[in-house]
Amino acid sequence: MKKIAFTIFRYGEGIFGGAEAHCRMLAERLSPYYRVEVLTTTLRQPGHPELDFPAGESLENGVLVRRFETRADGAHYDELRRAGSKARRIRYRLDRLGLLTPLAAIHPAWSLNEEAERRFFATHEEYAPTLVEFIRRHKQEYAAILPVCYYYTSTVFTALDAPEKCILIPTAHPQKQLYFSIFSQIFTRVAHIAFNTPAEQRLCRRIFGRHMAPSSIVGVGIEEARPADWDEVRKRFGLPERYILYVGRLHPLKICNVIPDFLRYREEYGSDIRLVLVGPVSPEIEIPEDPGIIATGAVGEAEKSTIIRHATVMVNPSKMESLSLLLLEALENRIPMLVNGACEVMKDHCKLSGAALWYDNARDFRKKLHRLLTDEKLRSDMREKGPVYVRENYAWEVVIPKLRALIESL
């Protein structure tokens, strides 16, 4: 049986980040076909070294996990960030001027400021030099290496040292970090790039040009917990029959203007609909004491599954997604969704599925929300289309054969 490895900066039970969940699901789903390993660090929660996993090996759900100690040069982070950002700033400005794509056709891989960038990435908290060394010494043992999330140092150094072995799963967003010189080398030299969506693929093709490595849309499936009893969940959190639902971390950068826009909607339309916010509350945000808003805090997976299944409409205000597992889960459960049109990935989902709407501004949010809440025929049509879209594009029966074919092609 062939051996493959995933690289990710943290991995394990109780870690629920998007890229981390993506990695875990793929690793476990491929374990019947390959000897699967995950090469990761001891980090459990950044900024809290007392919670770190022990270094070494463990077997978790059929996957061999190798954890390596981090040893970052954090004391020089700010200094090296400034020194290492020169080429990134230049490439970003060229893209804003529409010049980066044609320039990439002539000069695809940049080396400008490369050493400064390497030093900067070595200051990141998740940098594990022994993991980097392990890849260098053992890369030939693996039929394929699958780094997850382009910006993690485990991805950067793995893809630089073993590009011919790499099927990169970038989970890329339109962020300034994507413009480092190092990524022009990685995205043009790896064996293959497995994107989540056409929008993510278009973004990277614009930045890295026609010399970008071979790529395809692979994606990932969803895994839903068995739902908890609705009556118990409803009673525990005081949930109404009809509600708008947001699921995720309650942080100003995540939830954007959903709360004030919702309150304005209720004022404008005189609706009695309520807003339910599910997820941990960051200290940076203050939830208004309003009877129309219910904040549950963090909930278990079974409770979350139940709350999603009984929502009237779900909202995702994020501008930064490479896929949105939450959107797929909503569509699979026949829940119409309203998403931020500033996110091209989710806007694509709307166009391709017919099971979600996007909004362009606060006024449009209120208008589209009212339409979703009052147009029963529209909601009925969307409920029918959602599961079809997920099954045809992101069912495990679609995703895993694609990924296996890529692994076998190396």
C-alpha cells in the first residue's frame, strides 16, 4: 500500500478550524486506500503553549500523526516582516494595476527578496524546523505529499523542498499574503494544485499566470454530526420557530455588520423574526441586549446540526472563503442562504446552485433577506436545488476518486 502524507500546522481532536477540518476529513477518508500520515506541529491553540500536544507519534482514527516541536524566531517577527514584505508589496501593486498577469507570462517565478521571506516565515509561531528536516530526509518515501493551506510554514517549506511530490490544497483567499515571491515559486512548481472552487482557481491564475502548475477543482465533502433532540435544544437556548442563523466565531472581522443590519431590517419591515448567533463570543464584540437576538455561545456538533436544520434562513457575511463548509451544510439540509457578495467564492456558489442569494450592501441585505423570508415559492425552489448541487460537486463519492486519481498520477 502506498504511503502519503498531509502537512498542516495543527491537527487533532478539538481543533475545528476550516483548513484543519478539511485536512482531517481528507486524511481519514483516504486511509482505506493508503498508509496516511499527517505531519504537523505540537500546537493546539496558538498563543497557549501550555496546551500543546506532546511531540512524537500517535494513531488517530486510522491516521499516523507525527507531531514536531515548534521553534520560531518570534522575537524578530516585526523586524523580519518589514524586511520580508518588499516583493509582496511590489507584486500586490502590479496586480492592482492589472500588470501582474501579463508579467507572470514572461517572468512566472520571482526570487526577489526570497531569503528575507524565508527568514520571515521562520518567525511564525507554527514553524517547526524538525518537520522541515523530516520532509527533506524522507520525501522519497511518500507517493504524494498534500500540504493544506498555502500560508502555513509547513506548506511553504514542504512545497519548496519537495515540489515534485506535492498536491497543494491552497484554500486561498484574496489576501495580500498571496503575493510573496515564494508563492510564485510554489504555485508554478508543485505537481498539481487541488482547488476548492472555480473562483479560487481564477484568483490564483490571475496572480500566477499561465505558468501556474496544473490544477483542477477537487474540493472536500461535509461530515454532519447526528442531530440532537430538537425539543431539548430549543428549550435549552430559548429558540423560536422561525429564525435567521449565523454560525461561527462572533468577532468583528467575521460577523461584519450582520447585527446592525438585522436590527435595521426589523425596524424597517416590522418583522418578528429573530437572529440566532451560534459560536464563541470574542471579547472585541458586544452583543446588544435585544429580545430579537439570541447568542448561544459555543455549542456541541450535535446541537449545531439541529440548530442548522431548523433555521429559516442562514447568513454568511464572510468576505474570505475558499469553499465555505457552512454553506454546503446549509444547502445539504435545504436551508436557503444569504451570503456576502464581496466573496467571489460564495457568489459563485449562488450562481451555480440556485440555492443561495448574495447581497452587495446593507440595503441589499435587507431587501434580499425580506425576499427570502416572505417568498415561499423561492424558498421551496432553493430547498430543492441545494442538495442536488452538493451531491453533484462535493459529495465524498465525487471528491475522493478525484483525489485518488491525482495521487496515482504522480
